[in-house]
Amino acid sequence: MNQYETVFILTPVLSEEQMKEAVAKFKGILTNGGAEILNEELWGMKKLAYPIQKKSTGFYAMLEFKAEPQLISKLEVNYRRDERVLRYITVKNEKYAAQYAEKRRNKLAKKED
């Protein structure tokens, strides 16, 4: 299993509930495919660097997970099919990126306590 991070931007016309439902859908695709979700962060509404589909803002969400490589193509097909997704990127974390991500998760956990 490899460690991955995926960040996707959802259209800003969604309500808070619809946004969480979309994130849950993608988490479900991962868990049904045998992935282990390590971290989930909802970054909220942010301004885009440039307009996408005439929209200047979007909901950002990040999922960090461990999965088999063939699951990534299935996830990205679902991103492309979902009209709520403006952009997405999935990156495989190498050894040092995975260590950094773990430190970052621990730091965020301490802030929340």
C-alpha cells in the first residue's frame, strides 16, 4: 500500500450539507476500495487563483490515505464524473513527504486539544 494525498475543489454553490455529502462520497469510494483514511481536512471556502467555470471561489477538501495504486484511477474517474468537482489532484507521498504529513497531523491534533 502506498500513501496518497488528494485535494479537490468543490463548486461554491453547494450548501454546507451538500459539501460534506460530496466529501463523504469520495471517502466512501476510498474505504469501499480497501483504503485506510489517515486524515481528512476541510479547508472551507477559499478564493481561487483564477476563475474556473466562471467561479472565483470554491470549497477545498484534503484526504490523506493509504491505498493500492489501482484505486486511484477509480477515484479520479469519479472526480471527473461529478459535476460538483471543479479541480482535483492526487499525489503519492514518498518517504519524506509521508513523515512530514505525520508530523503535520500530530501538530494539528495538539492544537485541537
